[in-house]
Amino acid sequence: MDHTTILTHGGVFICLYRGRKDLGDITSHNIKQLKKLNSVVFPVSYNDKFYKDVLEVGELAKLAYYNDIVVGAVCCRIDTTDQGARRLYIMTLGCLAPYRRLGISTMMLKHVLDFCEKDGRIDNIYLHVQINNDSAIDFYKKFEFEIIETKEHYYKRIEPADAHVLQKTLRTNQASIVQASS
Ligand SMILES: CC(C)(COP(=O)(O)OP(=O)(O)OC[C@H]1O[C@@H](n2cnc3c(N)ncnc32)[C@H](O)[C@@H]1OP(=O)(O)O)[C@@H](O)C(=O)NCCC(=O)NCCS
């Protein structure tokens, strides 16, 4: 349990209950909850292959709970470039609107960052964000992601269709340095 204690003007202590936050695995038994959550949180819909792949990625996909209720989810995959760089792509990371600004997404992103640190071979983390999604841009900038590119007409069925690519560099890829210098 997590508490914040505030001293009021009258000298009375108020104890605010902030709730318990946890992460849990995504399995065939709860994947419908992920589908429902994503349909509410994101303006684009994800196909069956997305959900099939999510069941295979282990720690790279998690549900977030607030007092045992599913309120958020993160789904990632690992990409490898032709230059040999390993990149973690955040496909979706979102939280239900009533539960925002409670640190739920921070918990999910920290899990992803911990995963990368333990792996030790991931060069950067990246994702796409609709250009008008200020809250997501602010959220990722807090964790030192930078806008590295803006792709026009990235989205097919939503407006605005343009997307920023946000990236956080974790390490300089040795394979691409060797390739570039040879
Ligand atoms: C962006 C989003 C993931 C943030 O989730 P959240 O659970 O509210 O984030 P947190 O509570 O962990 O916020 C951490 C920090 O991010 C920043 N932040 C988050 N939302 C913000 C907002 N609306 N405006 C400004 N800063 C914001 C703040 O610095 C915040 O810290 P603070 O609350 O102490 O000021 C959430 O708004 C969301 O689910 N949006 C829809 C899905 C989406 O766009 N996902 C991103 C693309 S994958």
C-alpha cells in the first residue's frame, strides 16, 4: 500500500490512499482485456497477428494494474537493422484516461528500461506518436526521448496522419561503427 500524508492548516493530518500499482503477464486467459484496453486507449486498431505476437514476447508485453484492475498495457518487440543494431520498438503503451497522472505509464516504461539494461545489447528504444499527441510527447521527453524524425502520412485512417519518431539512445552500436569506418 502507498500513502501520502499531508498536514492541513488546522493541524489535522489527512492520509491520502494512492493505490497499489502492479505489472502482470499477458496470457491467453487475459488477452481479451488487452484488446479491450487498446480499443479504448488508441485510435488505431491492432490485428490478430499483433495479439498473437504479444503472447510470444514474454517480458516485453505487460498489463498494468491499479488496485487489481487492469488500467494500462505496454507491448514491445525487438527489431534488428541491416547494420546490426538492436532496437526495442514500443508498439503500444497506454493507460485508461481516469487513471492517468498516477505513474502507471512510468511504471510500464521503467519496466521496459530495466529490461533493456538487463539485456545489455539494445542500442535504442523508439516509437511512433501522432504529431498532436502532446501528453505522450511530454511523457517520453521526461524520460529523455527525442524527436528524431517526422513521417508524413504515417497513419492511414486517422488525422493528423503524420507521426513523430521518438527515440532514446541507450548505447552506441559497435556494429554500425565498424561498418561505417571500414
Ligand atoms: C501518454 C500517457 C501514456 C501517459 O500516461 P500516464 O500514466 O498518465 O503517465 P504518468 O502518470 O506515468 O506520467 C509521468 C509524467 O509524464 C508527463 N506527462 C504525462 N501526461 C502528461 C500530460 N497530459 N501533460 C503533460 N505532461 C504529462 C508528466 O511529466 C508526468 O509526471 P507528473 O504527473 O509527475 O507531472 C497517457 O496519456 C496515455 O495513455 N495516452 C494515450 C496512449 C498514448 O498516446 N500512448 C503513447 C504512444 S505509444
